[in-house]
Amino acid sequence: MATEQWFVGPLPPGTGETMPPDDLEPGAQPCGDQSWSTARGQPGDPAQAEPEDVQEQLPVASPSTPSPELLAPGPGLTPPRLPLDTIFSPITDQLRYLLKKADDFQSYLLYSRDRVQKEQLAKAMPTFLKICEPYFLYLEAAARSVTPIYGALQELVRKGLLEISQQLTLRLEQLVLMYASFGFVDLEETDPLSISCFFCGRFSISPSHEVSIFRYCAPAAYTASRFPRYLYKKMRWNLETTPEHSSWGHDSHVDYYFLCYRDTWEDTGKSPANSCPQIQKLWSIGRWVPLGPAEDDLYSWILCPQPPGDYQQLLTIGFEEPSHMLATDLLVQILTGQAGPARPPSTVGPTAWAAQGS
């Protein structure tokens, strides 16, 4: 895959075939909320690029994308009051570039007659999702992890960063689903080569607790064995807890949280014709509860076809799916209410979890 080109070249015009635009019009956006995506100018976009070339164009620490550390003022210093356009200009430039690349993927899927070329693009899809990871890392960390440094503008900046993150997330989800509808991408979670979910950022809620965000392109059964029944997951958060004053050799612990919905049609045995569509899905946030084998029992893990687990419901949201941004906000409220510095979730007993989730 390292030697495969994303785009072999311009498509030959054919009868009745509409060619995709070579570039985005200034100020135009392919999808989503555009209120934070009107930066001046647009990065260059070469017509042909291999995944390695594009990765070089988007370094992990781009000079045009300020890091939270660079924005943080020193002790005793008053942060400069920058206008929103100045703060968001390099961020929206990066967003426009990634959205343009997503449009290129979609255009070649819809308009190219070369199936081999489409298959090459499908193979490059995981690379493109990887390229977006540093951008997600910056957006979520700057919005949720950084000590407020913008004064009265703090909430506007936070909301703007999270809306940009949500816009790119939904665009990537749409792109993967489109490739899956043409049969070029597999969404089955049990397939190790599938793109069932993708990384959407990471942030910290305390010095010892860090949250990673993943979004499933399509709702997936909670477990491969479909237990608990009628339960489907849409987002996953990995809460990594690192013991304070830990030294090398002390492993961190990871707890898993999910945004799920319970299909009330299946649960009650009613058909869609006899049910109200608005109350089909009951959304909630819950925690993965492992039922075995023991973590240190390697032999049992080898013999276990799939790890059994249950769903500990912590928050009932309702019959309307929360937005990508709101779901993570709700999880943060749950974690900050349940897990203080001295009581990480991994040390809380099942009885306490049951009481808190009721």
C-alpha cells in the first residue's frame, strides 16, 4: 500500500459524465456547520499524492496549528486578547484542507470508471483517517484540557473548536459509509481489516485521567454475541487511569464507556408499523463491565472466543440521539461526578456503580 497512489490522474471526460471540481470555491464548504470554517485562503492541494506525501504535508505539530502549550501564558502574565478570526484562521485552514481531501475521495468514488483505482482509494482510507488524528488531538485537547486562557472569549473558543471537531467527524463518517455502500469498505467490527470506528481525539480530565474518543461509522451490536440483547453502540470512550507517583513498570488501567441505544421495537416485539418512530431508540451512556476471564489469566484469554461483558447504564438520555459534542460533554459530567482524584472508576465496586447508575 505504501507505493499506491491515491489518485492516478485526471479522469477522462465521457458522454453524460460530470467531472468533479478541481478545487473548492473560496469560502465554500462541503458539509456541516460553516460558521467556524470561513478562513481566508486555502492550502495548496496537489493533484496527485501518495499517502506518505500527504502525511508529510500534515505533520503532527504543524507550524500553522498552535499547540495548547504555545498558547498558554507564563506565570504572572496576562494573555493577549486576540480576535476570534486570528485565533481560528490557522485552524480553519487545516479544516478546509482535510475537507477538500475528503471531497476528492468522494469525487473519485462517484465519477471514476476505474474499479482498481477505487479499490486503491479504499485501501488508502485508513491512512487518511490516521492523517486526521493529530488535528483531532489538538481540537479536543485545546477545547477540553487546557486551563482557561481566553478570558471572556473562553466559552466561544471552546465551542468553536468542538464544532470544528464535530464537523470533521461527521464528514469522515459520511465518507466511510459511502465507500461501504459501494462495497469497498467493511464495517463489521469482527473483521480486523474493517473500518468499524475511527479515532476522534483525546483530552485529560485530571493529571491521572485521560479520555480517548472513538466513533462507530454505523451502529454496531454491543458485543459480537449480541448480549445484552437489542443494545447497539455508536460511540466509545477509553478512560485511561495512570496511578499517581507511578514508576516505569506500573501499567495504566483502561475503562470503557459507550453511547448506546436500546431498540425498543425489538425489545417489546412490536413491529415498526405498530410503534412510533420517535421512540424506537432509547439512548444512554454506560460502562463496560467485564465478566471474565481474569486479566492475568493468559491461558483463559487464549481459549476465550470473545470476552464476555455487561452494560452498566449510568445515564439515560432519552429518545433523541445526542450530538457528537454533547455526548462527550455528558460523559465528562459523569466522570467528574463519579471519579475524583482519589477514586478512579476502576477502583469503584459493582455495588457503587449500580447505585450511581440507578
